[in-house]
Amino acid sequence: MHTVQTTLTLKKGSREAQPSPFLPTGRARLAEGVSAVPTKRARVHGGDQTVPEVPPVVERAQAPAFLRKLKNAAIGTGCDIRLKVAVTGCPVPTLAWYKNNLCLAQESGEYGALWIRDCKPTDAGVYTCIARNCVGESHSSAVLAVLELEGRTLGL
């Protein structure tokens, strides 16, 4: 809890205050000769008034959904490729990567991306990303083809 003391300075005027639904009717009128609306900003000084904390925003739970799914790709041997997805969900889903239905070791890299470096023909297969949270799961799959490039030299 934070504490704040406020002091309002009102200029004299001839208007009466409008009745407030928050005050008892005996307090609805301001003193004779005091304006209902201040013409200057109120001054705030440190002190005794208690201000409640703002409650945290609670998001509604949502099952994972792919905003960007995996796409089929073909790549040459020796090249690097990044398989990328974009996922939404609340709470934030965890991602698991699979190649031909076998779980791949998880690296603490970029969320939503799987890097395959120095591709070999054995890297070809069906890659799947499964997004899971406490509400549910979703998956996306794509085929990666690794092509043996013949005559690969610099300048070609």
C-alpha cells in the first residue's frame, strides 16, 4: 500500500456543487462562495491518505494455437536451416520438437525456432513442433528434404 496526502485548493466563486452520489446529502453543497470545480490542478503532498494497489491483470486461459506453422523445405548438404513457428496461448506454451516422431534434445535458444546446422542427408525427415500448456496442445509438421549437391565449389 502507498500513502499519499492531498491538499485541494479551490478558488472562490458563486456556483454551488452538484449533488454527489458518493457523499451524504448533507455534504453535497460546498461552503458559500466556493466553486465546485477547481480552476487549477490539485497539489499533492506526502502524508496520510491510503491508495490501494492496482490488482494485476488476469488473462483468460487459452489453449495453444499456431500463428505461423512449419513449412516444407529443401536444402543442400552442408547448409544451415532454421525451422520457425509462432505460437500463442495463455499461459505461454512450452515447445517440444520431434524428427520422425523422435523427441529432439532441447536447446535453450530462440523460442519458436529449431536450427539444423551443416545439414546431412540423415537430417531429412518430418519435423513436428508440439505446443503445450495447461489448457491443451497443438502441433505443426513439415517435411525437410536434404539434397546432395554435386560439384559444389566456390563461385558456382
